[in-house]
Amino acid sequence: MKENYKSKPHESAVGHVSGKAIYTDDQRLPSGMLYLWPVLSPYAKAKILNIDTANLNNIPGFVTLLTADDIPGINNTGSIKHDEVLLPQTEINYWGQPVVWVVAETERAAQTVAETLKIEYEPLTPILTIQDGIKNQSFHGDKNIMRRGNPIKALQESDFILTGNIEIQGQDHFYLETQVAWVIPNLEDGYQVYSSTQHPSETQAIISEVLGIPRNQIVVTCLRMGGGFGGKETQANPTAAIAALAAYKTGCPARVRLKRDQDMITTGKRHPFLAQYQVGFNSEGQLLALDIDLYSDGGWSVDLSFPILQRAMFHIDNCYYIPNLEVRGQVVKTNKVSNTAFRGFGGPQGMVIIEEIIDQIARKLSLPPETIRERNFYRGEGETNTTHYGQEIFDNRILRVWEEVKIKSNFDNRKQEIFEFNQNHDYQKRGLAITPVKFGISFTKTEYNQAGALILIYQDGSIQLNHGGTEMGQGLQTKMLQVASQALGVNIKRFRIMPTSTDKVPNTSATAASSGSDLNGQAVKNACETLKQRLAEVAAKLLNFNDAKELIFEEDWVYCKSYPRYKIAFEEVVKQAYNQRVSLSATGYYRTPNIYYDPKIGKGRPFYYYSYGAAVSEVEIDGFTGTFKLRQVDIVQDVGESLNPLIDIGQIEGGFVQGMGWLTMEELVWDEQGRLKTFAPSTYKIPTIKEIPKSFNVHLLKRAAQDGVIYGSKAVGEPPFMLAISVREAIRDAIAAWGNSDSISLASPATPEAILNAIEQVQLKSENAL
Ligand code: MTE
Ligand code: MOS
């Protein structure tokens, strides 16, 4: 992208800080709006015996109840599998499951009715953990396998073998704006839905199924989200569907907005994982074989669990060539919320696991972990640069980002300084770690890799820009405005970006997999090119020029390179085009070329390209409290030729801090009955400004343009999340300084308690060794 189009501030920056940016719930609401409130199940598994509706009519403002019997269509909100009831008929499957919804004239009245309503249950024994699920053979779907070489044989031939288990916990999305939707019946037979959804087309499809009416009767519009992070990819659907059901049943507009506790209790989170592995290596630390089982906690319904597990399996190698590898994955069915997409989509879990394995190898061999990492990088050509699923890594940039961040962070010198610091401090220890990221870009479901746009030019030269992506704070709209402005060669101020709506661009994909700007950017550019071609014909005539293709559109002017003095204003061309009856609106379309994957054999080229990054983190642990301070972070991230460095750096910082929260402080606690205990910010701690590292240096890889992607840019939304693994590994490194143990087990998240436990274990092992 040309310099003058770059580094624009976020298009809603002023709106965000002044409060003028409108979110779904801030809209001027129509009169007669009804409000909904859920009645949540007090059991994780139970049978519904009776719902006592007597006396409800005496409560002022009460309108109606919504139960399974009210659904005219299909009682399902599941996207991949139809296993997710919107309202339970008889069976309760997790603690906090909405059993019925109350509809009333005010939110307060709806709440009062919900609290009055008596439901009788027969409690049953729930399955609450991955281990419990495995023991009871409680699974969603079959085992998924990816394999290269012969790991069993290679393990037998390895000089060293390590076996272990790794457990990783979930994460609540904690978007600032909770799930919200409102629906207004309109135009006799239709429904206008305003939903905070990352996937308006799917929300439309689910509502159409629930109401049993075709999709063309439903318009789903998303203005912008107050954060999504994957938590509104599918999980926005039930909220929108129940609001639509209320509108359908009552004929009135209806609104749902979840309170923070309701949101945290009822919506799915990042999948917890359990890994059981055997790894074989030689005395140099070279990986020879990995045999590994991954189990994820899918919760009560499938949701997106299969592709999330698959992405974990695709990323179990991170940046390392493992000649013999078998990874088996299975989704465990538990009586918990239905776990879902969350930034990285399984990738983070896969990478945390392999990075811990690498660390175990390093300590076993008394070699620095970074040495083991370096020795195992994909490099060269052919087999040693090909993943276990058969994709050759073209344009491998692992070593580039790695070497660059090592130099920028002064890694080697600091390692020495930290060693000396630790020698001289008994109760404070510092740790330093460097970890890489290679993240595959594309939806692994091939058909999702398409996008559309619709551009409308009006006679005064002002333009409306529509595309299929949604804005959740990541800056997609800003980037789309930049792309359109460059592609049409006109000032960005000419454009008004329109809310994402299924009546403008149909059949869209979720804004997810970090591919929002890759896909929609190409579709926007495509629409601009169509319009430009038409306008060029008009301009050529006006300029008495016979080759329309030679014309240049730049800064609101149209001219020919060889005669730049003869130029015509964009607005004039538009006016003439109208007069000459040339169409001033166009759609754009894009599909990612050259990707495929065959899940039956576990081979293919699922990713259009990879994003690379590397991070160095330094921590200091206080041995009395188990708390740590993040002293310095240096990052080099490959975002290609950035569309907008300001926004990209913001994405890298935000993603990193969110990843650090997952790995070090955000702790979800369920009790023995499967009740979530941490459903408010008082008990569930997300990082704040205080946790941001004192010295936080983000560098974008230079000379990094990526062929075949919009203006040479690369995806940035998710990959930096996984750079936070360097914080976990730096904590491990600091803990190691308390003794001389050949393995450091550290629970995730690395809370003060987990850190103190780990220190104690290291000290015990060291004493025993004496
Ligand atoms: N940034 C902000 N501010 N808010 C968000 O909700 N979601 C992340 C990432 N960055 C998110 C965000 C996730 S999970 C994804 S997949 C991408 O943004 C989606 O947007 P993109 O494809 O346009 O990058
Ligand atoms: Mo992002 S988890 O792909 O919405």
C-alpha cells in the first residue's frame, strides 16, 4: 500500500473515546420494545420435571414465556452439528443453561418473573473434566489422526525418550460488550435483526431454521462489536435466535442483552486441553519422533470444537521439523458450556504443548531451550521444510524473525546479566525466554475462504462501502477504507462505511481466522476495479484519449501518465457516467486460490500462507509471593507489507497481552457440581494496564511484502497471541534458577500459587539430588 494511505488512525478512534461510536445496544430503540431474561439451570445435568407457570400473570409487565414448545422451526443453534438446542425440552446439559426465557415489558419485570418461576428438576451425575470424560468414553465424534513417518519405530530407535502429560485451561473472552441482540418484525413478513455477531450470515441462517422461514425474510445487521475475540463467532447465535423467537411469538420488537455474569455463565470459552505425549530425540536435542494424544473439552455440544482441535493438531509442530509424528485428537463431551473459538482457534494450545516439550528436552540435556528450538527449525527445502500434514513451507521466515528479535532484544548479553542477577539474589529470580510462532492463515474449512463487497457511488461523488466483514475493534473497517481509497484513487473521506448487513452482501463467512482483511480487502479491491474500468471508459472519452487502460486514478483526479496536465476531477467523471447511463454500483468477489485439505488422509495445503513472529520476554519472580513482573518484551512480527502499521502494532500488543492473561492469571474455577465460581471481574482477573510490560518493543519485519495477498499485507489478528508463550517459558526459566532440576513442571495458568508450587518442587528435587 502506498505511504499516503497508511497509518490512518482507527476510523472509530474518536467515537470510541468520546462515546459517540454506536453499538448494538446504543441504538435508538423502537417503541413497544419487549425485554427478555433467562431462567438458568441450577444443575449441570438434570431432567426437567415441571415448570410451574401459575401466578405469573399477576406480575405487572409480564408478557409471555418462551419454552421449547414455542419454536416453530428447528430447536437448534448448532452451526456444524445440529446438537445444540436453543431451549431444552427435558434435558439439562450444563450449569447455567437457559431453561426458559421470560418476556416482559421491562427488563426489571422480566427479571422478577424469572426469579418467581418454579422449575422442578431431577439432578443427575454430570461429567465435568476431560479425565472424567475419557474414563466414561464420553466424546463428540471420532478420533482425528494426522501422521508422518513411523513414530513408534522412531521412538524405539531414539537415544532419549520423555513421556508426559500437559494440561491447559480455558479462557473467558471478556469482551467489553456482552452478547446482545434485538429484533424488530418489519415489512409484513420479515425480521430486522441487530446483533453483535462476528458471523451475520450464520446468525441469519440459524434464525431462519429456528423460525422455519427462508433466509430472505431475515436481515441481520452488525454495526460493530465491543470485542469478539472468537466469542461471537457462533455464540452470538442463541442470543439473536431467542430475541427473534420473542419477536415472532409476540409480534413486537424484542431485546436481549446479557449481564456480565449471565454472559460468563452461559457462553462457551477457550477449550481446555490435555496432552499425553512421548517424544524421542538424540543427544543434540534433535527431535526424532512425537507420538501425542490431544483431548479438548468441547463442553455439552460440538459448536466449533472439531476445527479448533484440528487447528491445534496443525500447529503441534509450531516451527519445528519432526520427522516422525503422529497426533491423535478427540473432543471430550462434558456437562459444561460449549467451548468455542477464541483468538488462535486451537493454535495456542498446540503451540504451548510443543514449547513445553522442547523445554523438557532442553533441561533433560542441560542445554539452553533456545538452542533446542534453533536446532529443530524447519529449514532447507523439501522434506525438512514440510509439515506433518504435507504442506511445504514456501517463503519460510522463521529464522529471519528469530535472528532479528535476538539482536533487537540483546538476548545473549541479557542472558548473562540474568545469570549474574540470579547468583546474587536468593528470593528474587529472573528468567528470559525466546519463543517463535508460525501460524497458518486461511479457514481450514475451504469454502469459508470467499468474500464479497458492494460499492455504491452516488451522483455527488460520495460513496458507500459495504463488505462482508465485521468490525470488533481490530480495525477492519479502517483497512477496508484504505484499500478502497487506494484502489479507486480517491480521498478516504468520500467513503461512508456501512454496517455489515446480510441484505448488502449475502452468504458471508465469519470474520475470523485473522483473514478479515485478506478476504474482504480483495473483494473490495475487485469491486473498485470494476467501477474504475467503467469510469475510465467515460473519462477517456472526456479527455479525448483512446486507451482507457492507461488512465490513472489518483487523489480524486483521473489523468494519463504521459499527459498529466490534462486531467479531470473524479466527481466530474461520476456525473458524466450517470448522464451516459453507466452503472455506478458494483459488487466485488474473492476466493482464496490454491488451498485444499483431505481430512481422511490428513494431508493437503490447508493454508494460503503462514504468519511468523518471535518474542523475547523477561520476568522477575518474587519467591515470597509467587508473583512476577514482566520486565521487558521484544517482538518481531511478520505482517507482510503492513496495511496500517498503527493498527497492526495495536493488534500485536493487544494479542500478546491477552495471551499473557490466559497463561498467567485468568483462572476459571468450577466446583464439584460443575458450577462456575469465577463469573465476574472480582474473581476472574484479566490483565490491566498494570500488567503491561515496562519496556514493550514491537517491531514489524521489514521488506516482508507477501505475494498474492491484498497490497502485500499479512494477517495479524491472532498470530501475536501466541507470542505470549515466551512469558510462560520465561517464568519457567526463572523458577529453574531456584535449583538444578532436569524438569520444571508449571501448571497453566501460571498463577502465584502455581509458581510457588513449581518453586517448591524444584527445591525439593534439588535437595533430593544432593
Ligand atoms: N482485536 C480487537 N480489538 N477485538 C477483537 O475482538 N478479535 C481477534 C482479532 N483481533 C479481536 C481483535 C480475532 S479472534 C480475530 S480472528 C481477528 O481479530 C478477526 O479480525 P480480522 O480477521 O479482521 O483480523
Ligand atoms: Mo477469531 S478466534 O478466528 O474469531
